[in-house]
Amino acid sequence: MADDGEQVTEYMLTTVDNPFDPFTRFDEWFAYDSFMGYHTPSLLDRIAKVSDEMSEPDQALAIQEAIDEIVEENVSGMWRKVSKSSTKIPKPEEV
């Protein structure tokens, strides 16, 4: 775990067309993701190799590795990795 002096960047997986910030507007982000049929959290759950026996830092690392794998194998071009500082998404014209 990071000490108080270390800055840690948080990452999440989203789709290129989801207009909502998954960090600050998760409920809207999740509703849009589900409505569109992407089910991003379920995809991440299938790919991430985590268990209750793992420490929290190890679980976080496994989730980050799964996000990287999904983005790397991104055949459809739908997935992207966003950080807390890079999630400024333009307002949707119509949501």
C-alpha cells in the first residue's frame, strides 16, 4: 500500500462512447454501460484473476493487469483505460 507521501493513480475500464465519468458519476456510467449491453464490470470480473485470499494491493494489481489486457486485446476498439485525472469527458449532446 502507498504511504501518505506517494501519489497513486487510479484506473478504470470504460467504453469510448460512454459519456459519464466512472469515477464521479458511477451510477449513470453503470446504467449507460448496462443499457448498451457492454457489461464492463462483468467482463473485468471474468478477466481479473482475484481471490479473497489475496491482499488488497494484490487484488488491485490483478484488476489493473486485467484492464491492461482488455485494452490491449481491444479488437472492437470499444474499450479504454481512464485515470482519475484523464476522465474529463465532454458532455453528451443527448443522454
